[in-house]
Amino acid sequence: MLALLMWLEQPARMSAAEQGFRMPAEWTPQEAVWLSWPVDDPRHWGGAKRDLIHGKFAEIAAAVSRFEPVRINAPGSEHAAIRSLCNRAKAVPERVELFDHPHNDVWCRDHGPIFVKHGDSGETAVTDWGFNAWGGKFPPFDLDDSIPRQIATALGKRVFDGGMILEGGAIEVNGAGQLLTTEAVLLNPNRNPHLGRDEIEQRLQDGLGVKEILWLEKGIEGDDTDGHIDDLARFVDEETILTCVETDAASPNRAVLENNLARLRSFSGPRGRAFEVVEIPLPEACEVPGWRLPVLPASYVNFLIVNGGVLVPTFRQHRNDDRALGMIRELFPGREVVGIDCLDLVEEGGTLHCISQQQPA
């Protein structure tokens, strides 16, 4: 048994792709969704919204649990209180699973494992990429960086070492060999200054089993991540991309998103045809007077796909929220679309996709 555990904890010598693994698209069947519970740190949400944010995480965990299990990273000492909050939020009790995994912050999309799946056997494995809190912006991050291996050990999964800094929110795959990302993140010297574009592309191909990298330029205002793709453009299926546009001509996001739109329209999908590109307007600017982010990076494409459903962030803008929910319902027929108020959550720079990480079935 000890030998097996030591083998599971060691990075595989061959790449994930060489061994037949690839990252599945988010809409494929899932075993669970992972969250990292908010830690008590006065820097987070100004320290003034602790109970509100804990309640919001319980609401989100409950929403996920109605579709599939939700697995939560949190120190063991907090498990009883977390379970009580989730029960109050009407979570499905048997679908809330708690793991004694201490961490530094809530952004499980970025510090959590990126799972890959074998094309023949169906085995799932963990890819472990370095995490440096978006270029060293928010130390400490050592516990966050340890989460992939903690999860791999807890689940008995083998581990592939990604070989560079990478956050899950920086990538988006269609399951057909193509990956969307941004130059502002992956080519940023605050991540991997020793690597060029070609080397970064090769590591993505080796680690995630993709064949082609599609590059957008940069992201929207207020994004601490430097421009994660999951606030900009998301695959809906292999050949359809939902992308943000800005209707306010005075917004600094207008030119950025027009540039991204032009690039998306120039790309070819897996069958050589242009992608179907669907435009969804950003919400009106969300602002908190005196807050460290003058404009919050609110985006409707930061949704989370779950088994049979899609959880969509809303921002207390009735007309814009309803339009976004309606568009996403049309793009995901047969899935239940659930809006979740994320205006308080986005104060720290992210919403539903940013705080979660799916584990494929």
C-alpha cells in the first residue's frame, strides 16, 4: 500500500497526452464539482462580509448539489459549521463532501487540479500546474499551490506535472483538440518568463491533450488575473463560442472586446469551418465606491456547466440579467439554467466559474 501511495504522488514520466489523456469539455458528464471554502482573512471582501460570503458559498454549494456532488476544500475544524450552512441553504446532504484541505483563498478554478481523462479506459487523472497567485499579486499562496496533490492523494489519482504556471481560468477547451486562451495571461512575464509562446503551447498540448491553441489578446477592466478567458469567451459546443461584447462606446472594454471578436471570427473550428460566434453583452459597469477595483470584472460568461444544468452569475440588473439567462437557455437546450446573484462575490474579482473546478466522470 505504501508503494502504491508513493507511486500515486509521483509525477508521471510520460506526458498526459502521450499516455492517451486529454481534458474533456465542461459539458461532458461530471463526477463532482470542487469548491474551496472562504478562509477568514480580513483582506478578503474587506473583512466586512464574512457571513454574507459564507452564506453565498453555501447557496452555490446547494445549487450544485441538486445536480451532482459538491466537494469542498476546507480545514477539518470548519467542517461542522460548513455542513450546517449548506443544510440551511437546502443542499442535498449526501451530495456535500468535505475534505480536510487547508488553502489560502477561494479560487478553486485557478489553484485546483485540472482533470484529464483517458480516451479508452475512462480513467481520470490530475494535472498539477504551478500556481503563483496571478503573478505573485496575493501572497501567501503555498497552500493553494498544494491543493491539486492533496486532492489527487485523497482520490487515489495519478498526477501529471504540467511543468509551468497555469490557472484553470486561463484556458477553455472544446473537447475536440482546441484550446482558447489569452496572450495577456499566458505570455505575461509574471507567470513563465523563461518560456516562449511555442514552449507554452507545447506544454499545453502535452498536459491537456489539445492540438491547437487559439489566442485572444487581453481581458476586461478590473480583472486581477490579467485577462482570464473565462470572463471573455466560452465554448458552448465544439463549434460554437459565446463571447462578451460591450455596448457602451465609452467603456475601455469596447475596443478590447471588438479585437477579441475579430480574432474569434477568424478562427476555424475542428472541421475547418468558421466557429459560430454568439455575442452576449456585458452587464452595465458594476462599481463599489472606494473599493480596490474601480470597475468589477462582471461577466455573464463566467457560468458553470453541471450535469443537466448551467449556473449563471447575475448582477441585480433585471433587464440585462434576464437577457443573459434567456440567451444561455437557448444555447443549452435540455439543461436547467439557474441564475445566482453574484454582485457581492465579484467584488473580489470572480464569480461562479472562478470559484469552481469540475471533476469529469
